[in-house]
Amino acid sequence: MTAGSASIPTFYVQSLTDTGTVTITTTAPGYATDTSSVTLFPSGFWLNAGNFTRDVFAANVSIQLRSTRLNPATLTRLQDQEVRGGFSVNVDLTNSDPTVGTLVLNPVVFNGGVSVAANTAFDPVSAGATTIALVQPTGFDVPSNVPISIVATVTAPSINIGNVTVGKDLQAGTSISLSNAPPTPVDVTVTIADSSVALISTSRTAVGSSSITFSGVSTTFVGTIYVQGLALGSTQITVQAAAYNDDTGAVTVDPSGFWLNAGNFTRDVFAANVNIQLRSTRLNPATLTRLQDQEIRGGLSVNVDLTNSDPTVGTLTVNPVVFNGGVSVAANTAFDPLSGGATTIALVQPTGFEVPTNVPSSVVATVTAPNINIGNVTIGKDLQAGTSISLSNAPPTPVDVTVTIADSSVALISTSRTAVGSNSITFSGVSTTFVGTIYVQGLALGSTQITVQAAAYNDDTGDVTVDPSGFWLNAGNFTRDIFAANVSVQLRSTRLNPATLTRLQDQELRGGLSVNVDLTNSDPAVGTLTVNPVVFNGGVSVAANTAFDPVSAGATTIALVQPTGFEVPANVPSSVVATVIAPSINIGNVTIGKDLQTSTFISLSNAPPTPVDVTVTIAASSVALISTSRTAVGSSSVTFSGVSSTSVGTIYVQGLAIGSTQITVQAAAYNDGTGDVTVDPSGFWLNAADFTRDVAAANTNIQLRSTRLNPITLNRLQDQEVRGGFSVNVDLTNSNPTVGTLTVNPVVFNGGVSVAANTAFDPLSAGATTIALVQPTDFEVPANVPISIVATVTGP
């Protein structure tokens, strides 16, 4: 023991016999002696493994042996313990069939003090079963409850190939595989039992044989073989490889045939070739219905003939169609359409092949001629309308297209919009779907037909109907003043309903024809037409124009006269009323006070095309006068010379006597303008109020104003200035001049200057004085505004 430690080093108790007990005594100086009892049990070895199965190419299987202490009564395993130190035990294993597999280590050696376990391994060799049994060494017992033998089963790996059903003279591919990759490359042999029924090949395109070998196969994939049917019946394929279980696949050979993978079709002559596909197929042996398309077997070539019931309708580009072995389940030809009609393309089964019952063996090819397209046309007599011609398909090479009209007394046709037509025209070298436009020209009421033809195309026809026609005015009644610009009047040519003569459609005059359309004017003094007659030239337009030039006030009817051969439309205008009015002069009404004046402005509704003189007169010059000057005495008449705009000028209306009169304004080509003039009473008033100033204050302004008065109440209505050329002195009274004086008295109002005039109060001494306005002769005292004020002066 180590000083200071209570731990005794580990020691191992090694049993030498399998029964009895022994005592272990432990002593140490200074310590009490201790003892323990050791019981000795039997021992043995066992296999820590169970039965197992592996294939030949599997890895070695580990087998573990273990040493164990046994129950002395039952020999059942109690506890695994290692072999005692310094002792070595060889444990033998028996192998009932070493050809199935071998043990890599035998005997298995247990060295003392190493481990409770030691291992060997089973190496599988070939298919079978063998028993591996543990032989207890001398002095050891057989455990009763754990394995001392196991069974090792070794299986061979499998080869996989499926069953194959193939058509006679057809082939189908199938793959071969291994369940396990071989540890070293192996050769795989494939054989067919009856080579008169089928052959096998590794090449898709080569003739097969009864046996083939895949050499040096090292993976699970062996390869693909092609099973080629030779005769109806069945046989078997066998696949073999060393160390592998053989596998077999059943081969069945069914009838076969060819079919058309196409349906009936329709194409026009110029359409592209139509592909027709043929396919080889395996058939149901009972019903001959198609089961599965399969290619022709390698090394065989089959010609499949097609019949064509009418080669003039179209031809086959390839015939017979060749199927080469191992290439494809399909081969193609094409149908080349030639002319209108129908033909049956039928497949002829080659010798040894059957007719499938549920898929096409023939198709009907219908070839149609392409169409020419022209519509129906309805036109008015001596009018024309354009219509387009087209082809449903562009021709492969240019073609000539001919257009004819059945009755050239009813209508003609032309490629020119402005030229006279004929009964037949040709469009040469047409290479697209658009042929061109023709103009159908109506000659006489009735109907006929247009026919359009081109080589290899179906003819087309269009009905032509010629209706009555006429001219109408595309205008309504209108009003303009004399100086207005000319008014456009449009005439239009139109097709009419033959029953009601109502307008249906405007159409232009036919090419090569010119028509003069006269217009009547009931009163040329009111206005004139700039163009008359109006000329319609063929192929130019549905419309032609004239214009109305207003001359003087009034109304006139413009009426269209239908030319010979044309009818009067029932529902559109053939005449319009043109009303011309003189422009107006504008002046307002004026109300002024007696001996006062006010201004008013005169204007024209339209500026004159050339300068005009405008005269203004007043009816009663005893009531009022007029003047162009604000400060001059007026007269009964004034003239504005050379007026060239809408602005005439301003006049001043001067009241002379209470009453009323009228102003008249006149100018050549204008309606007179009038304005009422009313003259009311007038008076003066003080635009001031009572005021107070001290003696030393500055003068106080006092304003007097002239005003128009209400003739009934004499209330002030509107301040107006004294009339031009007239002067009025207005006196002011001062009740106490010692209080203050007026700087101006009387106050003078000069005509046309202002509505106001002023004086001033100069304060002199304390007191109050009344300043009163004295109305001049013929002026009235206003009732509602001041005419006197009180001026109060205070001392310092």
C-alpha cells in the first residue's frame, strides 16, 4: 500500500477448477486481518450469432465467440468472463459443408486476460446451407441456454428478364439485369429455345440469332436485346451467368400489319403537300385490332404499296413506302393536290401481314379549287361604286383574272375611277390574294350579273342592281347679314330607293360622265350664287360646291333642278331659303336733366367692308340737342365720317326742355338704330354739411353739384354736368357776413366741365351764419339733398 492511501491495488482472482470455495486472507501491519470467500463455478464458450442467409457475392459474415461463467446446477449462462491470465484456449468450430462457405479463422484462440470475446468470419462460396458448431475445449462445459451452433445459408443472385410479345416480322427491345453486381466480370449468355419462332439480337438493325453473349459484365445492367418475331407462336428466352440463378422470359409472336396514321382530308389545289404517315403495328391474334406499334425487325426491309383511285386529283410523292428494319415504327409519303375532285388512298398489306380492323387502311383525299370573291353591288343610275376582288389563296404562279358583266346596257365595269367602263376587263399576272378594285357604273334601271374567272379557281358571281339616282342639297335654311362671308352650299349625288325615292347612299357620278346641275335663285337682289350650274365630273366625288354671296336684306329660295334622267329625292332637301339681314346700329336710351348733358356710345354690330358715314339726328331739337364735343353747343344732327370698325363714337345729349324725343342713327346698308331721350327737371345742391371752425381756422371748402331730379318728387337722381356751350351762375346767400365770408359768389358752372364747382367759407368772428343756395332760373330745388348749411365760428 502507498503511505497515506486507503486504496489497495486491483488484483485478479483466477479459477483453476470448476467446483469448491477458497478463502482469501488480507493482512497488513497495524491493520486488522480480513478474509473473503471465493466460489468456483463451471465455464464454457458460446456463439454470439444467429442463423443467417447471404448470397454468394456478399461480404464475409462475422461470427463472435464468447467465454462465460455457468450456473453449476443448470449450466445456464450467468456472466461472460475472460480467460484467466497466463492461460490460452483454442476453440474449434465444425463446418458441416465447407463447399457452401469457409471459416476464415479456426480454431479461434482466447488469450488469457484479453477479452470475453474472439471472432472468426464466414466466407460464402456457393449456394447451399452449412452448420457452424462450437466444440467445447477440454475442461469446459456446454452452456444450456445460448447458441453453440448456427446455420449459414448461401443463395445465388438472380438474373432479370421480362416476357416479350412481338408482332410477326417486327421487333421489340427488352433489358436484362443482375440483382447483384458480380465481384469480378462475368459472361452472360442469352438463348432462345425455338429460333424458327423468334431470334434475338444486340443490334437494332441486324438480323438476330438463337444465342448471344454479353462478355465481361461488371455491373447490374447487362444490356438490351431485340426480340425479332419470325412466325406466329411462342418460345422462351433463357439467360445464364456463372454463380447466378438462370432466368427465363416467355416470347409470344402475334400477327402484324400496317395502318395509315391519317384521316380523310380536304385541300385546295394550291395547298402544300399533305403528309401521310404509315405505321407498323402488332395485332390482337383473335380480333386483328391494333395493340402496339412496333418497328420492322432488324435486317428486314418491307415495301408497302399504296393505291390511288384517281391520280388526276393528286399524286403520292413516295410509293411504295419502304420500312427498313430497326429504324422506326413510322414511314411517310405525301399527297400532292393537282385538281378538283376526290381520290381514295388505300394501303396494300404486304405478304405475311394482316389488315388491322380498328385503324385506317385507306383515306379519302378531296381537292377543291380555290375561290374567287366578289360581292353584290347596288348603284344609282349614272353613278358608280367600287368593289374589290380577291382570291382565297395566292396562286403558285401568276394568273390572269377576267371580269365580265352580263348586260352592258344595264351597267359597265372599269378599273379606272374616272374612265368609261366596258363589259369585260382583265387583271393580268395576279400573284397575291388581292386581285384589284373595279368600278361598277350604272347605265339603266334594272339588274345584271358580274362573273369573275381565273384558271384553276372556282368562278364567282356578283349581282348588280341599278336604282334611280338624284341630287340633293346638303344644307339647311340659313340667315346671314350683308357683310357676312359667302355661305358654302354643297350638292351631293345619291342612290335612291326605287319604291319611295328616299335617299339610300351617296355615290359619285360614273367615270367618263359630266353632269351640270342648275340652281334657281328666286331673288338675286338678296344674294347671288358664285357657281351655277354646279358641275359633277365622273369619278371625282359624291359632292360639288357653290356658295351664296349675300347682297342685301331679304330672303331668296335656292332650288336644285334635277338634270334629265335623275329623280327628286323624297327625304332630303332640294331647296333652301337664304335670309339676308342688314347689320344693326346700337345706341341706348338717354335720360338727362334740363340744361344738363350726358354721353352715350354708338356702335355697329358688324364692321363695314368699306368705310361708311354714320349720321345721328334728334327728332325735336327744342327738347334736346346732340354734340360730338363735350363743351360745345349741340345741334339736331351730327355725322361720323369714314367709320371702318364696329366703334362709331360718343355723342353728348344736351337737355333743353322737359319732355321726350328720339335719336336716330343711320348708315348705308345698316338697319337704323334709335334711342329714346327723356329730359327731367334739374337743380343744384350743396355737397356739404353744417360745420364749426374757430376764427383762426383755414377756409372751409363748400362744393355745389348739378343734378337730374325725379320729375314727380324732385328727389336727386343722378348728378350730371351742365350742357356744353351753356354757363350758369349759382348765387349763395350768407345770413351773417360778419361771422364769415364766401371766397367765390356766385359760383359759375361752365358747360361740359364737371358736375361740381366750389367756393370756400372764410371765418371772421365768433358766431353762426346760414349759407343758402339760390336756384338759378329754370332750375328746381332738390327735395332730398342740402341746399343750405350752418357755419359756426368760435373764438380763440
